[in-house]
Amino acid sequence: MATKATVSLIPGTGLNDETGALLTGFNWEDLMAFLTRRADDILELTRDHLVVVVVSVVLAAIIGIGLGILVRNRRIARTTVLTAAAVAITIPSLALLALLSPVLGLGWLPTVVALVFYSLLPVVRNTVVGLREVPVSVLESARGMGLGPTRILFTVQLPIAWPVIMTGIRVAAQLTVGIAAIAAYVAGPGLGEYIFKGLSSLGSKNALNYALTGTVAVIILALVLDGILVLVARLTTSRGLRA
Amino acid sequence: MPDITTNTGVLTSLAAQQGGVDIVLDHITKQYPGQQRPAVEDFSMRVEPGELIMFVGPSGCGKTTTMKMINRIIEPTSGSIRINGDDVLSLDGNELRRHIGYVIQQIGLFPHFTIAENIAIVPKLLGWSKARIAERVDELLRTVQLDPGTFAQRYPRQLSGGQQQRVGVARALAADPPVMLMDEPFGATDPITREKLQAEFLRIQADIGKTIIFVTHDFEEAIRMGDRIAVLSDRSQIEQFDTPARILAEPANDYVRSFIGEGAALKRLALIPVTDARIGSADAAAPAVTVDEHSSLREALDTLVLTGAARVNVTRAGAVVGSIDQAAISAALGSEGPARRAEEA
């Protein structure tokens, strides 16, 4: 969503370009100078962005996988949780932050709560789907060999569902990297600060540089994080499950 | 919990029995809640140590339910089950199942475990040492004719259906359980693979002599493999429980007869070795027409029909020891039933 908001800035610039009267001209050397001058700042924001996303996704993974395990065999609970999570994700992030902020204040807390909130759906859904996709024959043979329910969950069901769960975590991470940018609205950590700075100083000399830097850094972060998660998924999934 | 010690004692004694033990099912009934008629009603049977018992019946007749009550995948509503004299219903279900081999049609290998890890599941649960497990895995893979060097580190998806079911059998045998339950284990394989697996399994069973309950809907398979066959109808009612030869010779009723289908005589001939027939003097007229003495009479008849010869020579280790004709084959068929009855009397 953050990406969408910033993307519209660029056509905005393009419009100005068309009119021939550049309000905020783009200048490569200016951008380089901007980046050099603010390198430390940008790195810090990127690091904060990454930390808030990782913390939120890890929390969401713990809660989401737990929730998925709890509701997987209960039809009503399962439907309720999945529907609630699906509805929750349709709440605009800005609106959610506006609701959270009066209660939780500004900064990290409302940001993490909001990010966990959005991450839950993909994690819970994929946990439920992954666990339910474990072949009945595998479960029956596990039981037939004298494995108890807990042992079956941890040595059979979760490992087999793991690639699917990891996919859910990847989706959550992608979603969260974008939404974290919006959290700058409630003084949350991360690159959103630059995007909002650009937005609020439209017309000024560095508006585009701010927005562009924030946006591109968010995209790079998202790609790098996804790459890392793909690697983690690969390393933690049995070779026997790879297609 | 005073039961724990006795349980362990019983299970230890079960674990020590590797050759096969007796199983007694006593008035077993399974009634599912909300269903009018029980799935299994008042089922009683005694299985001798080392016997391979076939449960044959149409799908939905309760044969699988009956089998699954033995390892308590399904809990009986009433009745008692004793293995080696011990009441299994008083044991811990999971502990019990670790001492009963279980093979199902869909095999159910763990896809995320290697073949070696799959076979090691129960030994690991039982706390075997790593070295002992590794040795056992090797031994079992050889038993089911899979080269350990090639297959131990592969994953199930890299194996064919027949190979997977071999692993399924190896896995069930891993902890050397005295009892095996097999639910249509070869049902999903093609006819050629199935025959191969059946023959291989019979060869293994001849060595290990487990007490086996084998569920199938294939009567041919039952005849081929069973020491005794229980022909079951609705609610797992036993229509006849006897040796394959006796069931073929004297089906108890029309239900059993319908199961045998056409060609009962030929099916019986397949069970009778050539040496059971009256062997006459060697036939010099057609020295090329021979069957080994270990062949069945069905094979002898097959040779007669195929060659058009009047007599077929019987060989022992390649040397002709005599010959039989069609009359001798028919006579063997006729004497089969009464002869066995006399034996038992």
C-alpha cells in the first residue's frame, strides 16, 4: 500500500514534466548528494524497518501457527478465525493505526501490533491448509506405529506442513514491509519516515529524493527479506518434500 | 497408576515373542453411535501362532474394522481381545501398537523421512541404540530385496509404488513384532507387481512365522496367501473359516460359493503339489513334456493341455521320476476333501 501511495508521486512528477514546468526536478547528482549526506540516517531507518518487520512476523508466526494448530480440527472455530482474519486484512492500515494510536500511543508499540494483526491471516490460513493437507494415510500409519497425538503433530504434521506455512510467513513478511512504511504516520520506526517527509514537503527541493529513497529502500528490503526467507524455507524443509 | 508396571511387563513379554503368538477375539462388537446396526457384530475367532489368516469379504463388510480393533486403531464397543493370553484392551494403545506391525494399502510412508528413517520409526520409539537401528534397517532392506546402498538415503517420492510397499512391509517388521496386521497391502499395485510382492512376502513369512491378519477383497489373493481364510459377510459375520483347499472343495453356503466364482476345481489344483497325485511310471513317448515335482497340479494340467500329450513326466532335480495323466490329476482333486477330513478325525 505504501508502494502504491508513493508510485502515484512519480506520475505526479511526470504530469509536471508534461506541462514543461518542473516544480520538483529530478537531478541524478542531487540524489547522489542526498544519499551521501544521509547515508547513516538511511541505514538506521532501514535497520529499524527490518527489525520491526522481523519482530512482528516472528510474533505473528508464533501466534498464527499456534492458532492454526488449535482450530485445525474444529470446523466452527476454524471458519471463525479464518473469516475474522480475512475481514481484518481489509481494514485500511491507516485506519487501523488511527484506531490503535489513541490507545497504544506512538512509536513501536502500535506499529508492531498493527503489523502482527496483518501478518496473522496468511500465517493462520497457511498453517491450517498445510496441516489439513497431510495425507490421511500418513496419519493412519503414524498412529498404527504407536505415535501419540503430540508426537504426530511435531514429527509428522508440522514438518510436512512446513513448506506451506513458510509460504504464509513469506506473504506476511512482504505485506508487513509495505505496511510498516505507513506506520511512520504514528511515528513508527523505519523508512516510512522518508516517504511521509517527501509527501509533506511536496514542492520542496528534496521531496522527490525523500520519497524515492524511502520507496526504493522499501522495495530492496522486501526483495532481500524474501530471498532470505526462501533460503530459510529451503534449509528447513526436508528434501523429501521438495517437488 | 498400578497398571503401568503390569503393562510394561506384558509388553516386554510381547516384545520378546518374535516368532508369532496366538490371538483370541472373543465376542467383539463395534457399534458406532447413531448407526442402527453394528459395523462388527459378535465376532469370535482364534488364530494360532504363526498363522497367516485372510479376511475376505466385500467392501463395507466390516473386515477392516475387525482387523483395526486388534491394534485398537478402532476401540471395540464390547468383547475382549487377547494376544499371547494378555488382554490388549487393558494396555496403553500407543505402547501396544509399537509391538504390532501395521501395513496399509496407501502405505503411508513419511514423505519427509528417508527410507532408512521411515524404517527406524518404531525402533527409535522403543529406544534402540543407533548402531542396532542401523544394522536392523540394513537387514530389513535386504529382506525386502532393496539394496541398502541405493535406497536407504532416498525419499519415498523417489521410489516406485512396489518399492514403496516393500519399504512399508520392512517398516512394519522393524521392531520384529510377533503380530502383523495388513490391510489390502498389495491392492494398489499392478497385477505383475502384486504377484511378485505376494510371493516375496510368503517367502519372508516362511522365515519369520509371524501371526498375521491380512485383509483383502481379492479371493485369489486369499487362496494364494492364506493358511486359513475367513469369508466374511455383512457386519463381519464369519460365513466360513477354513483352509483354502477346504473352502474350495466344500464351500459352506451360496455366499461362499459366489465368492469362489468360476473354476473352483482349477483353483484347487493350484494348491495341490504334483507329488500328491498318484505318479505312474515314466512316459518315454514324450520325454520333453515335464514338470518339476514342486509344481502344482494346475501347472501339470496346463502342460498337458498345452502340449496335447497324454502324460506329463514328473522330474526331481531334473531327473524324471515318473509321470501323471489327467485321470491322476482328477483323482487327486477328488481325494483332497475326504482325505483331509480323515486326517483331522
